[in-house]
Amino acid sequence: MNSTPIDFFPIVIQFFVAAGFVGITMFATHFIGPKLNTRKKLKPFESGVQSVGNARQPFAIKYFLTAILFVLFDVEVIFLYPYAVNFLELGMSGLITMLLFMGLLLCGLIYVIRSGALDWE
Amino acid sequence: MNVVIALTITGILNLFGSIFSYRKITPLLSIIGLTTAIVFNSMYWNTNQSFFNHMMVVDNYAVAFGTVCMVLAACLIIFYNRFMGDNDHHLPEVLSVIVLSVDGAIVMVSYTNLLMLFLGVEILSISFYILAGLKKKDLGSNEAAIKYFLMGAFSTGFLLLGITLIYGATASFDLSVISEYVKLNSTSTNYLLLSGVLLILVGLLFKVAAAPFHFWTPDVYQGAPTIITAFFATVGKIASFGAFYRLFQMCFSPIVNEWSGVIMVVAIITMFIGNITALQQKNLKRMFAYSSIAHAGYMLLALLSHDYLGGNAILFYSIAYGISSMSAFIIIHIIQTQTGTDEAMGFAGLVHKNKTLAMITAISMLSLSGIPLTAGFFGKFYLFSSAIESGYVLLVCLAVINSFIGIYYYFKPVIESYFKDSITDDVIKLKSVETILLIFLSIATILLGIFPGLVPAI
Amino acid sequence: MTDLVWLVPLLPLIGFIINGLGFGKISKNTAAIIGCGSVFLSLIIVAGIFYEDLGRGGEAVQKTYFTWITAGNLSIDFSLLIDRLSIVMMLIVTGVGLLIHIYSVGYMHNDVGFGKFFAYMNLFMFSMLVLVLGANYVMLFIGWEGVGLCSYLLIGFWYKNREYTAAANKAFIMNRIGDLGFLLGLFLIFKTFGTSDFQRVFSSVQSFSSGDITITLITLFLFIGAMGKSAQIPLFTWLPDAMAGPTPVSALIHAATMVTAGIYMIARSNIMYALAPSTSEFVAVVGALTALMAGFIALTQTDIKKVLAYSTVSQLGYMFVALGLTAYSSAMFHVMTHAFFKALLFLGAGSVIHALSGEQNMRKMGGLRKHLPITFITMAIATLAIVGFPPFAGFFSKDEILTAAYSHSMFLFVILSLTSVLTVLYMFRFFFLTFFGEFRGTKYQIDHIHESPKSMTLPLLILMVLSAVGGGLGIPEALGGKHFLSEYFNHVFGGNTRIQSHEVSHFFEYGLMIISMVLIILIYQFTKQRYDKKVIGKSVEELKMSLWYKLSLNKFYVDELYDKIIVKPLNGMSNFFFNSIEKKVIDGAVNGSGQTVYFLSSMLKSLQSGNIGFYVLMMVIGIVAILFFSLINTITL
């Protein structure tokens, strides 16, 4: 595979063509297309429902915490599926490993509960 | 692997400190855990064992770097507890995060599988994001955490992409397989592999704060609590360089010609940006952030050496740099709490307030600027001589110029503390433990500057 | 005990650290106990090592503790070499050192810097022991520099006196000139042998032929180092000035131990020197000329310590002659006896100065034998020892060097004999001026005159015994004796096949002894007549001086000469460089580059905007640049 710099010339051309196409279309549509900005057009569109109020409304942080904790423990459970499939092949050492893993998760859960992360009030 | 297990158990035990109300003993617990891990670690010396289905190999290199990281972390925990412990509501959690991040550092210096590299980097980095934002009500601290997290996540993406590309080229994560592959195919350029190498390079350059991936460093170092900054600047940097050197020396040395140019240019830019920008900084934490960038530039030189010398050089430099910057940051913290400022003028008249502290400042600054009879001198000496042996004379010349520039700003606090009059006349009183530990670090600096042979060859 | 050898230098170092850190905090008694105690413990260990070595039969032991510096192929170990040469040196250093430490307790008792003094003395002991124990040239050099530093610190001990600090500077600078030669020799050794380890250097040097140019150069460079440290022409002028330091310092550093470092170094490198006959020749000639010149200057000096200082220079010259004649064991013999009697002379002089509240001019002394009986007796023995009257120590060691000179060259023999006569003259002059005749000092002095305390007289007495019987280690065969020392050193120097034999007929030796005895007695009579009087001749100003007298009194104008041809031109040059080049060119360049860097710094600072989007953009640009750079790079590869 002997390649000389000149062999890359088509790539360079293609690079320019691609960049040029993107640039030209972006600018061209900007200038050519008609512009009609009405109030309704600029409104955020959400499944046809009229939007009410400001989207940047503060939420209670507790929602995030609960959501994050859910994701965390939910994702870890995924590891149980491959283990269930290979349950017989992995045998005793697999069981111990898995128990260790669940034990660590349990530690996390204990910490979460005891530190009061799930208390709503 | 006992070290990782010991550290993990220590971390988990610490975590429960506040729940089961034994928070008072968690510092002791962390120190005991770290000491146990250090003992376990030193027992692996000269054994070269492999663990976890050949995911990690504990060779002398790993033992040496791991010990350095753990000793520094132990010092840090002592300082953290003494200075912050009483006021910190989350002490057990902080200690837990610190110990677990050391776990990451251990993985980073002993991996033989790219997945483990990624895991180590993530364990370390995520802990760091949390630690940067420890002062929850401080705007700077929050800013530091979010900046560090965003940019860190961004760079991790490149690291991961690099690993993927290398997997694509070599069909393996295992370093030995990759290195075999690279050796066999080193005659012609494999662009898939090279792109992977370069992207991993980018990811790791970010971690060690090399230009142009250094922009997070000053903001994060300044915003984070000073003691945590000390942790970033020492353990974080040393572990990252441990990982960096291990990967590039083990796997990619046959194609060194394809990436050495990048490292050279990056090293030069890093040294100059670090040193030159540090000159004008008034805030000491910021100044030391730039200084740590400059040090990263010097340490990149070791990656270019062809033989074992580079490993020894980078180890010695890590120790010298780690000890001196640890004491420098601790002193900044002490001054900061006493005078309320973290600018150089806070050091004014330090010699009248506390002679020992002024002395320790002087020693650590001398070491950081690489003056003979301190560890920093031999660190630089080994680094530069390893680069010269590999034929990078011009690079070393530039590095020497940079060392001279560095002297200017390292002497600022020394001049302030010895030749300026202080704003206040309060005497700084330190508890004996801190003083002893700081003096111990200074003695180590001097001792290594006189007997550099004390650090064993790896 | 041999396993404990690392403690020998370490103990004084610990003493230094405690006394140095605790200066001003610990009491004088504690400082004295720490200072003397550490040396005493070292001496005990050295004695144990000596005893074990006798049992072992003199085999050299090398202890390597750790690798000190590794840089590429170069590796320097921290290792100690214990052989009979280093054992003898250790015995001298710790033995005489201990006595002088004890003496200092009395001598320095009223000084505010008492603790500092002991700290420096201990540091000196450490450096000197590293010097003699080091198993490679680098360790030797470290000790060499260390003793130089301590010498500087101790000469300028009374730092408030400008003249004293000037003397300290002079000593330091002259030594630095010598050290430059030593360093060049060291580099050449590294270049030639790839190591600085004594045993490896000496085994690989065997393959060189005699007169090899590299070896000649190395030995010459090393000898330049020895010239500085051991005060030989042309670098000898610092030693008399070094008498500014406290008298125990003069005794320990500038008479007994440090100044013999050059002799030790050459004896240690004897294999190389024997391979370079032209260097050896040079060493002998320089030594002989120094001996003669210093002896001649000593004739007219009036300062009690200056006389002894020039006498030291002269005796060192003797030792170098012996080294040049490859009579290494004779040189070491003289080092040993000289250490005894010269330390004694200095300490005795210190006792006199102490008694007279700081008076050093011999013209204002006299008749002290009644007031200072112990000092008088000890000094009498020391004087007899140095002039070489049998059976005292100097007789045997000097006799050996003289016979060696006779067997080698008539020229050297004549010069050394002449020097011997001069030695007798100035020593008896010194002796009579000080202890005989009538007291010529002030009333105040005579009222306060007193014999020194026990801590000072005890070392004097011990040293007196050593000076009296020390020669017994080397009784020549002509007197039916057995030369213990040369047999002892056979393990060190015996392997050197190029050492020349210095056999002379017994008849000649008898003749030499008888002639020297007769001469000594004659000169004794002569000086007694001249100086054992109430009133000493006219003072220097009134005297109508002969040319030779002037030359001697003004030390051959060497200092003035150096001032004219070296110091003045150098000062002129440095003024020129400072005013035109330094101020304009260099400062301009430095300030200019400093400002440029500062300007760059403010530019770079503005890059750090704090905007995270910008940071990420810079990162992306960096990544693209790296990828692009590598692409170009691989294409051009």
C-alpha cells in the first residue's frame, strides 16, 4: 500500500466540495428563502397543546434525587440478566461474586435510606 | 488484590460514619486503612503478580507509584482532619470519597487492560468532581465543580473513543496483545490505530493538564478548597502520569515517531504557557495551578525517553513534586485561614509570625524551582538527562529556560515572607502534628536532594 | 565494630545537628558534653575497628550502603573503605580531635559562641571522617569541600572582626583555586576509567604504562588540589592568615588534620603517582622549595602563632618531598608525628595566649616558665620533637625522609638539611623568647597570669607523651629497631611495585644522626645566648635590616606580589565588566527579556476568560490541530 501525497488529492477535493456544499446551502437558504416571522410561528410547539407559563420553572430538588437514585439502582439491576442466563455455568464462584455485588449495592441502599435521602418531608 | 480491597472496605466503612454515629473515628479509620493498604502494596515489591484475569499487573512500577499516591493521600487526610474536621458536617463522606479516589489511582497505575484504565480514570475523576464542589455554599467551589465535570466528561469522551478505535484496530483491550500488534505492524502507518492513540493521548493530556487542554486547571484549582487542590495537584497528577507513561511505554513505543512530535509540541507549549502565565498571577492558588501545568510540561519529557530511564525519572520527579506542592498548598491554606487572603501578600512577614513555616515555605519553593540540594533538582536532572539520552537536546534547552522563568515566581512567597513587613503581627500557632508532618516533608525534600539514590530503581 | 563504621562520621554529624539547632537554647555544659561525647564515641568505634583489623591481618573492607547518584552509565555509591591507611587517619583525626575538643572546653569557656563553636567543630570532624573513609573520589571530594567550609567558618569565627573575615575569605578562595584542579582531575578520572571508586580505578590503572600522559595529567590536577588544601607554593599564603581563628581550630584544622588531607589523598592515589614519575618529581621539588621558604620566613616572625603556621607549611613540604620520592609510609609517619607535636605546640601556644589575656606577640612575652610550669614542660618536649632531637618523635620521621632524599637526589637532600637547620633555629628562638628571660609584657598581664585549667593541661600532657614516644613506631634498622609502621602499611603500599627502595648505608645514617644532634646542641647554645636575656634587641623599626632579613620578615613579598599581578588586574577587569558590560549589555538584555516575558504573560492571561464554551472550543481546536499535525507527519514520514 504505497501512497504518495498526490493520492490524497481527491480527498482534499472532496473535503472542499463537502464543506462548500454545506456552506452554500446554509447561506443560500438564508438569503433566498422568504422570511415571515409571526407571533405564533415563534411560539414553542408541543403536541398542539398551548404552552403555559415559563419553562424554566424551579423544581423541588427532591425529584432529581429520587430520579437519580432510581436510575442508579435500575441500571445496576441490568447486571442480573446476564447472570441469570449464565447461572448454571458460573456456579458457586459466580454466586459469591454476585452476592458481593448485591451486598455493595445494599450498602449503598442502606446509606441512602439512613441518610434520609428518601424522606420527602 | 489486597490493596484495592482494603481501600474499598475503608471507603465503605467511612461512608457509614455519620449514619451509625462513629464519625469521630473515621479519620483514624482512614489512616489505618491507608496504612494497611501501603503495607499490602509494599509486599508486592518484586513479585510481578497479575490479578483479575490479567486485568491488572502489580509490578514494581505500580507498587512505587501506588505507594507514593497513598502516602500523599494519608498526609492529606491528616491535614484535612486537622484543619477542616471540626467544622465539616460531611467529614465521613469526604474521607470516603478521598479514599475511594485513591482506589482509582491504584487502578490507574497498575492496569494492563484499557477497560481498567477507563475505570480507574473515571473512579478518580468522579471523586474529584465531588471534591471540587465541597464548599456547597461557595460560588467559586460550585463553579469549579461544574467546570471540572463538564470538561472532564468532554475529555473522557475522547478517551473512550480512542479506546474504541484501538479495539477496532487490534481487536483487544489487553495491553500485551495491543503491544504485540503494534510491534508487528510498526513499519507502516495504521491510521485507525494512530487515531486511537492520539485520542487517548488527548484524553490523558487533559487529565495531566497539558496545554491546550489545561484551561480548566486554574479555575478549578482556585475554586476548590485549598486542601482538596493539594490533592488534585499531587495525587491526581501523579496517578495520571503513572497511567500515561505505562500505556505509552508498554504499548506504543514501537511507533514513537508517530506521536513523539505531538508530545514535543505539547510539552513546549505547556511549559511556556504554565510558566509565563504564572508570572502575573497575584492569587497564589492560581499561580500554583499554572506551576502545576508547567510541571506537567516537564514530566511529558519522560514519555519521550526510549528506555527504563524515563520510568525512574518520572517516579523521582513525581515524589519530589508531590512532596513540595503538598507542603506549598498546605501552607497556603494555613496563611489563607489566618490572613483571609490567598494572594502572595498574605505571606508578608511570615518569618516573624512563624519561623518554621517560613523555612518550610523556602524549602518547598526551592525544590519546586529545582535548586540543588533539594529533591526538585534531581527530579529535573533525571528528567532532562533521560530526554537528552534519547536525543531531545533542543527540548531540554527550552525546558531549562523555563526552569529559570519559574524561579521568578517561586521566589515571590519566599521574598514576601522574609523581606516584607507583615500586615498583622499575629503569631501563627500550629498544632504539633501539622508542624511535625510539614517538617517531615521538608526533611524528605532535603534528604532526597542529597541522597537521590534513596528512591529505588524500578 | 567494623560493621559500625557508618557511625564514625554519623556521630559527630548528630552532635553538629544538636548543637547547631540548639545553639542558644542548650547550656554550655550540655553543648560541651555533646561535642566531646560524640567524638569520644567515634574514637571508641575507631579503636575497635583498629583492633579487628589487626586480627584480620590488614585486609581492606569496603562497605557499600546505597547508590548515591545514578545518571546514565555513571553511578556513585555511598561507600566507605576501611583499610590501614584510613584507619591510621581515623585514629589521628578522632584521637587528636578528641583532645582538642576537650581543650576547647577550657579555652572557649568565656565565648558567647560556645555552642556554635562546638557545632562547627563537630561538622568538621564529620567532613574529615568522610574524607578519609570515602571509598571513591567523589566522597573524598565531598569531605574535602566540607572541611574547606568548616575551615572558612572557623577562621571567621569571630566574624565581627573584619580582618578575620578577610582571612577566612582568603583561605576559602585559595582553596577554591586548588579545588578547581581537584575537580578537573576528578572529571578526567571519570572520563578515563568510567568510575571514581578507588579499588576499581587502581586496578584498571595497572594496565597503563609508566609516564602515560593521561595519568600524568590526572596526578598533576589532583596535586593542584593538594597544593591548595595543604598550603604549598604557590597557594600557601592562606595558612598563616588562617591563624585568625581560635587557637584550638589552628591546632585541629590548620596543623593536625585538614592540611594533611592533601598528603592523604596522594598517599591514597599512590599507585597513580608511582606511574607518573614526572609528577612525583614535581611534587618533591615543590615540597622542598616550600619547606625551605616557609622555614626561612618563620625565622623573623614575631606572632607566636605565625611562627607555628610557617613551621606547619614547612613540615608539610617535608611530607610532600617524601610523597614525591614514593616514600609513602614515611610521609604518613611524619603526618602522624607531626599531628602530635604540632597540635601540642599550638595548644601550648593557646595556653600561653590564654594566660596572657590574648597577647600573641613573642617580643612581649618571656620568662613564662615560672608562671606556666606545665605548659613549659610540654612545650619543651614538643620543641625537641619538632627539631628532631632523639629519641623524640620528630627525630625518627624526619630522619626517614632525609635518608630517602639522600638516596634519591643530592639537591633535595641539601635543601631539606638546610630546612632542618632553619627549623632548629626558629623553634629555639620561639622557645627562648617565650619561656626564658624576663617578662616584657604589661603590669596588668603579669597580675592576671595563671596556669590553664585542667581541661586544657590534660590534653597537653597526653599529647606530650605521644610526642615523646610516638617515634617508637618507626625506629630505623640502623638502631637495631623494628619499623612497625612501615610493616603495618605494607598492606596498603606493598602492592605498589613501583615504589623505589631508599636503602642507604648504616654508616651514613649514623653520621646523619650524630651531625644533626651536634647541630641542634650548637644552635641551642647560640639561640640561648641571643634570646635568653632581659632585653631583646631593638624593635623591628629601629633595626638596620639586611636584604635577607627584609625578605623573611615580609614573607618574600608574596602577598604583595599576588596583589599586584592577580588581585589588582582582576579588580580592574571586574570593574570594567560591571560598568560597561554588566550594566549596559547584560542588564539590558535581562530586563528586556524580562519585560517581553511579562508582556507575553499578560497576553496569555487574557486567554483564561473563565468562559467554559471558549475552553471547549480551544480544546477542540487543539484536538483538530493534533490530528492534522499527525496526518501531515505520517505522510511525510
